[in-house]
Amino acid sequence: QVQLVESGGGLVQPGGSLRLSCAASGIIFGINTMGWYRQAPGKERELVATITSGGMTNYRDSVKGRFTISRDNAKNTLYLQMNSLKPEDTAVYYCNIRWTNLIGARNYWGQGTQVTVSS
């Protein structure tokens, strides 16, 4: 069983910064993709950014140039540095890890951390 625990959310003014962290524990396949997703009230969950175990990244257009995803494979920890935050970034942010191997596909989610951007 894999557990993901997010931290770092909170209330920040527009233009401010936050850094989210996600600590993964359990049996994790070495070749995997970790990512951040978010869900605002009344909206569907959407991808924010992903990063493979090899370091390849992908971002949604609205956060490019403002958010940076990174990971520490030795610590099984995922990060999201969020700068120049906007009110529309307000959402619950979820950490995700997934992989596919000979045994099958696995997909795990954290419990989420609230990010509120407001003056």
C-alpha cells in the first residue's frame, strides 16, 4: 500500500508564493510518474503538472512560467513551487503517483491540501 501525504497549503495574497510537498511511503515502483492535480469548488479535478522518475515535466498552460514541479527520488518526495499566485489558482491540490509494470497498473492519491489565493 502506498500513502501520499501533502503539506504546504494555506492562504496567500495574489502575487504571493507557496510550496507544496508530498511525501510518498510504501512499496513504490521505481519507474513512475508523480503529479499535482487540483479541484476547485464545482469544477472537475484537473492536471496541474507531472514529472516522471526520469525528470520529464509537463504543465497545464495556465501555470507555465509560474509553477515548478520537482522531486527527490531518494526521499520519494514531490514538490510544487507556486509563484505569482492568482485567485483562480484557489483549489484543493492533490498529489498523485502512478505506474504500470508487469504486475499491473497502480494509481494513488493523497488527501489534498487547500490553497486559497485571496486579498
